[in-house]
Amino acid sequence: MPMLRIDQGNENEEKQLSAYITDALERIIFQRLGI
């Protein structure tokens, strides 16, 4: 059973996930910089 399976219907989930990760990374970076 493959760990990662690419389905046509998962594009929305992938966009939400990447947006969530980007948001989290920005928060971490801003906290480190003290902004």
C-alpha cells in the first residue's frame, strides 16, 4: 500500500495543507525575528 497516493480530488486538500504549512512557517520565522 503506497504511503502517498495522488488523486485528482485531493487538489483542494493539498492547497489547504500547503497554505497551513506556509502560515505556520511564517509565524515561526516572525517569532524568531521578534517581529
